[in-house]
Amino acid sequence: MSEELRLCPFCNGKAIFVRDPEDMAEITGIYCLACKAYVKWNIQPVKRETFGETQSRWTEKWNRRDESCKQS
């Protein structure tokens, strides 16, 4: 399937996927359990795309970090 979500870039807390309550397969955002940050992108499932592929696109977007902004 897809790799795991990295820790929150704002507070280093655990992040989870937020899903549409009417369609649990649709991801609507990513939420940090610690600082309550909620991040949303306009990533729509593509026709014939598997659940894992959609989740992978969200994970890739969340896990992307600008290495020049790393905290010491």
C-alpha cells in the first residue's frame, strides 16, 4: 500500500487522514492530533484509481518537506 504519514511539520505530532463521513473511501484532509492543524488539498480520486493510490497521493503531498526549512 502506501507509506506512513510523517509527523506534523508544525508540532511533530501524529497526523491522521480525515475521511468523508458519507464515503469513508474519500480523503478530505490530514489532521494533527496534537496541534489540531488541518491541511486540505484539492486531490480528487481519479476514475479507476484504487483507494491505496489515492491515499498514496495524499501521503506524498503531506510527507514532502522543503529540506532548506529543516529545524535544527
